[in-house]
Amino acid sequence: MTNKIWLMEGLSSQRDLIQGIRAFANLKQTDVTVIASHRNERHEILSQADIALTEPQDADDRLAFILATVKKLGVKAIHTGRHATWFEAHRAAITASGVTLTTGSLQPAMFELADDKVEYAHAMEKAGLPVVPSLRVESVDELRALIARSPFASKSLCVKPVKGIYGMGFWRFDENVSPMAHFINPDSRKVNARFYLSALEQAGKFEPLVLMPYLPGPEYSVDMLVEDGAVLAAVGRRKEGSVQYLENHGEAFELAKACARLMKADGLVNVQTRNTTSGKPLLLEINMRPSGGIGYTRLSGVNLPGLFAFRQLGLMSQQDVLDEAERAFTPAVVRPLTEAVNYPTALTNRYREENDHE
């Protein structure tokens, strides 16, 4: 029976994970079957797998679906990019079926800590790791007062939701930009504070925000394969404008690994840092899941998704992974591009009861 790994619903990186695993299996000439599933009709993702499945919409049906699929298809390992708290609550029942489970951490409390950017910053500071100073803001009036008299050494401030992904809701305050700046060029993420405050007042409902000093950068994004806090492989991406430099050393790289260890990360995770004016990296956040840019890291020669799959399937030891990551890495300069892919109107790899894929 082939080695079967199941990538359950994740974010857009699910496609990159599938492609990375299949490429690594081909390189190593090893028989690996990649199963992928999603609640929605994400054909551009599911079409990349050997077997495609549709997950139930209702969470109450999820456990039975998982157990039945593991039994029918002989799955050895499961990775999930979403619903991590639910999976950890059902870990015992899932792993009792003989499958390994990866959610991002073996400690559910770490998901909540990573999701709250202010609590995360306080925890890192308490542990002695350099982190961007962060203040929780609970009202418009409080934000107005803090903007008027910066609580940080830097006068340049920025704000984002306490909880959120993809950098949604991030804005940098700049009194020199036009009142129309955030409409004409929203990608600049600059806004005049007066108009931001006015919009907040008119919104009615206030969602907690985190206020931080704006740091000049560059920003680093470090993608890692971690096992219960032990970093086995990592690739750093130094972001400068539209170009990213792939690295495996440096102060930001080591800081990101220290964060992953402290957070007892488990699986494919991502840590982001940003430099101060003096060039010192500070922690921004940790994502207890694969980043949207994990696919870029393969251009360094290190295939993180492939290493993860082989480790979970028992095809490589921890030392094997460490050695492979060190041997394969080559510095690279990459530029992310937007491209279109063919969207299959139907999936030819969709699993059906009458088909025997084993």
C-alpha cells in the first residue's frame, strides 16, 4: 500500500503544499499519494492532488467523515490548515484510527495566543524575545488620544485588528498624505488619521485594535518545519519592495526560530519580523499554519512541504530532514508574480465509493 497523506482544508497555500509534496516524492522516487479536501469547490487546489474529496459543511459531521475516510483510503497522516482548535479537541479520536495529525501546535492554548496580537507581544516580551511594542485599543476616543501623544519613541504609528490574517485592516498613519490617498492607492496602506478616526466613529461597532510604532524594515518572513518546538528546517524571506531574498541565517532568522520553539509550534508554520531604524529585528507575529508564500521557498532548494510529508509518513528521520535542509539550501532572489491557471470545471480525481483507489 502506498504512503498516503491527506491535506484537509487550508488557505491558498494548500495548492503549494500539494505541488511541493508531489515534486519531492518524484525527486526521491518514492510512492506517495496526496489526498486533498475542501468544503468549497476549490478545483484549482483539489485538481493538483491524486485524490480529491469534499468535506462536510457542518462541523458536527467532520469527525465521522475523517474516521471513515482514514479507514477507506488507508491514510497515514493528516494535515489541516484551518479549524485547528476543533482538531486538537478531537485529536485522541482521530489518532486512535492510526493516523498522525498536524494542526500547527500540540498545545491548543497557543492558537489563541497567536491569534491575539497584543497578548502574543506581551508573552514574547515576558520571555525575553524582542517584539514590536503593542497596545490594545478599545475605543475611538482612546485611539485619538494615543495618536495625539504617541506612547512610543517613534512618532510614526500604525494600526491593525487584534485578530486577523493576510494583513487585512493594517493602516499606517501619515498626516502628509492626501485625504484621498487610501482610496486612490489602498495598497500603500497609508491614511490620514483624521479620516480613519472619522470612519471609525461612523462605523458604530468598534473592534479592538492594536497600535504599534511603524518600523522601516525590511520585513522577514520565515517558513519553518517544526516538531513540538524543535525546528528541523527553515527558509527566511527578506522582503524588500517586490523582491524577496531567500536566506537561512541572520539575526531575524534566529529570532523567528526562537519564537517557534517558545510557542511549541508543530508542523509548517511562519514567523514574521521587521527591523527597527538601527537594523534590529523585532517579532511581528506567528502564524501556526503554512504561509501564503511557502511555495516561494522551494526556489532555495529546500522543499518544506515535501520534508514535512516524508517526516509524517515515517520516510525520513529528524536528522534526515536537518541534513537535507542544510545540504539543499542555495540563496536565491525571487519576485512573486500574479498568474492565471486553468480552472477545471470538473474534477477527474474526485473519490467515489465505487472507485477503488487502494
